[in-house]
Amino acid sequence: MNIHNGRTLIAAFAVLAVVTTAFVVVLVGGGLEELAFALAGGLGIAVVVVGAYKIADMKGLPHSHSVAVAGVMLGVVYMIALTVRLLTEFGA
């Protein structure tokens, strides 16, 4: 594998993420429906985080700032998921 080629590296990490997700869902006893939810959720989060990075990069921010913007977006998505979980679990 050519680690200096960005597309090859991204594809390798994408395959690794899908395999790891499938392994974890099967390990905890999930079925096909749970696997579909996990993969769809992961894809949605990846689109938000990578999209935030790409937009920041296109706006001319330095690489480190673009990574920071993507990290903040990941934190925002996590906080939204946590809030929804707490509200549905314990009510409002």
C-alpha cells in the first residue's frame, strides 16, 4: 500500500472503519438492522466532519485550523447525540 497517496490511505481507513464497525456490532449481538444503523450513522458523521474540513480548507484556513474546525464539528455532533440520548432516556 502506498501510504504517500492520500486516496489510497483514505480508502484503507474507510475499509478499516467499516470492518471494525461490523465486528463490534456482531460482537455485542446486533443484527443486520443494528449494523445498518451503525454504518449509516458513521457515514453521516463522516460526511459532516470531512465536509467541515473541506469547507475550511477551501476558505483558505491553514491545515491545522481546518483540522480544528473538523474536531469542533465532531464535538458538536457528539453533544447533539448525547443530548438526544439523555432526553429520550430520562425525558424532559
